[in-house]
Amino acid sequence: MNSILTRRLAAIVTALFLAVSVPTEATGQPSLTVGPRVGIDAGDIGEPFVGTDVRIGLPASRITINPTFDYYFADDPSTHWSVSTNALYRFGVDNRLFAPYSGAGVGLYRLPVEGGDAPTDPGINAMFGAEFLFGSVRPFVEAQYSPVFSAGSTTSLYSVKSGLLVRF
């Protein structure tokens, strides 16, 4: 009877050893994608812009941290820009073509003001979009709404943008 017990114990130990020895996908490393983007605001500003998009994927999570910078081509000579940090949530759509997402965040905006210098004001962001999955190069499209809270008024930005992310 000891021999049957010994064989069962040996089989269990061997199975446990093989179960923990099998290589699995590395989920401990954050992913990083960086790239340029272009867009146009269809809201109160109505100007085209260029920018930079960074996406830092959190390990074992559908959340991506998304710092951005945009420079607006305004008619007047002052500089208009925005810098934001967003949290993007990837929906669990199981396909090999695209990855849809939505997100929210906060930003600082330096926007044109009639008859004065452009102040830097806070704003919030809400967006949705999709990344197209082509290996390490990932084109994306995105729509974003950003109310910017100025002294005494709110400026609304409705932007549509696209870009090209490179995965490192």
C-alpha cells in the first residue's frame, strides 16, 4: 500500500512541478507606444493641431496611461497648446484588426482669448477611439470632447484626430 501512495504522491508532485514550469506570457512589463498625431478642433477654437501621443500599458490590466501634447495653428501670433494625461480603458473585443477604447483625463490648455493674452486653464477630457493592430506600428483614430474652464466662461473643444504609434 505504501508503494501506491508513494506513486500517487510522486505523480502529484511531478504535475505541480510541470504546471509551474510551463512558460507563460510575461505580464509584469508595462508596454510603451509613442507617436505623432494630427487633428482638427470642431468646437470653439476651430483650428488644426499636431501633437505627440504616449501610451503606457499597465501590466495585467486594460488601463493605459496616455500623456499627450498638442500645438494649435491659430491665426493670432500667441502660442496655443494643450498638455493632458488620460486613462484609456480597452474594451475586451477579441479580434486581430482593432482595439476600441474610451477614456477620461485632465489637461492644461493655453487657448486664444479675444483682446488679451492667452491664459493657461484647466480642462477635463472624454474620448473614444480605436487602435488598428499591425504589429509594432499602430495607427489610431480618436474623437475627444474637452470643456476648458476659463475665468467666467467655458470653452468647448470637439476634436477629431489620428496618429501613428510605434511600440517599443
